[in-house]
Amino acid sequence: MLSQFTREQGSTKQVLADLYDFPPDVYPVGRLDGDSEGLLLLSNDKSLTDQLLNPRNKHSRTYLIQLEGEITSEALMRLSKGVSIRIKKQDYITAPAVARITEEPGWLPERHPPVRYRSSISTTWITLTLTEGKNRQVRRMTAAVGYPTLRLVRIAIGKMSVQIVLPDAVKLLSKEELKLALKDI
């Protein structure tokens, strides 16, 4: 699904408007690319949107990532300290992050289309928590340390997290619930 409300001409990909009848002043707070999954906040609160999107606020986002190959402790350390990636033909050093190996999540539904599978190449699952959000940053970071991203799922924004990713699920939050979930942002 694309994290936008309008379908591009000729496209058959689902868009947010296919999920729910959102009010016209609601917009995605950030984006997920077409190959990524997980938590996406939508809001009509402009101050919340600014608080979450303005880089000076450095709010955290946590991703569950399936990598091609068995990641080394050296590569995890490089992800944690920051790596050089290329953004708009410019070299950029990422901010420090928190990178950890994790178990394959039993709760994660199958991906459609499925991730490529090679019986001769193992995979590793990691979590990566960032406080910045450059275009396709997670994919660029894992590639920079030699481990391409096969599957990318955003599981948390600040303290707001998904315990189970249900495709196409929408959960409406009251202002109080939202403030509690994002109070440290």
C-alpha cells in the first residue's frame, strides 16, 4: 500500500483512502515506501505533525528488518555509530542508532509479495532505532554495511508501538491516548 490518499493514474496499488473514510484534513505523518510495512500515523493536528517530522526534535522510530546473510558484530557496531550513505548524490554520515539482533518474529504475517528466498543464503533479523529519517535511510544503511534489507517493518514511533502488524488495520486514538503514547517526543 502507498502512504498517500490518491491513486496514481493507471496504478492498481492500494492507497490509504481504500482503508477507511478519513476526514479530508487528515494526512500521513511521515511515509513508508512502497516496499515497507508497519506503523503509519495519520493526523489533522499540525503541531503534532511538526513535532514528529521536524528533524530538530529527533524522535525515535524503530524498525524490524530482515537482512540477507548473517550480520556480524562489526556491522552492528557500524550501524550503531553511523555509516556513510549517499543522499541526492551527496555523502551523508547517519546519526548514531541502536542496532540489535532479534529473533524472527512469530507474529509477523506473510508478506505479499513474499521476500525473495534463497536456500543457500541465511537471513538475520535486527531492530534498528533511528532519530532521523532520510529517504530510504534504513535500506541504504544496511546495504552500506554489506547486508541488503529484504523486509522492513516500522514497529514503533516514540513509545507508540505495534505488537502485531495487521495488514490494513486502522486504529483511531483519542487525543489523550495519543499524548500518552507520544509523551516523550
